[in-house]
Amino acid sequence: MNKLIYFISLSLVAQLAFAKGMELIEDTILWRSSSLPGYNLTVSNCSTCHSAQYAEYQPPNSNPAFWKAQVSRMKKIFNAPIPDEDVPAIVEYLNQTYGDNRK
């Protein structure tokens, strides 16, 4: 009997949770388009965890060492699955698009 009550209670809670529904907001800050090879790598590697808003709000005078440190941080601390061979191109894209070499 207790199992039946538990199951019914659990079912009701689940139904209430799904009845409320959840709507995700659309991402409005997109990565700045570029012909640099790092653009596609950044979109495919970085967008799985965060939007371009992260890059947009970094200091505009950020140099390549800053961006390399950010990418390394994502790999080491947050376990971002960014291949080592992609890092230089991603750093170049970030620096030329959002950093001190922005065009």
C-alpha cells in the first residue's frame, strides 16, 4: 500500500512539474562571423557550454596570452573537450575579433 501511495504521489508531482512547462529564451548574442579558421572551431567547441556573451564582456584590450589562458581554463577547469590542435586557431579568432587586434 505504501508503495502505491508513493508511486501516485510521485506521478502527481511529475505531472505538475511538466504542466507548468518551461520555455528557453533564444540566444541573442551570437559569435561574430569571420573568415578565420578559428571561427568555426569556436562556434563548434565553445557554444556547447556558453554563448558569445562570454567573449563580448571580456576586456576589449585582451591580448593573445589572455585568450589562451581563457581557453586553457575552459579545458582544465571546466573539462571543455577542445582538441589541443584547435587552441591556436581559436585564440587567434578570439583575439582578432574580441581582443586587442579586433578589426
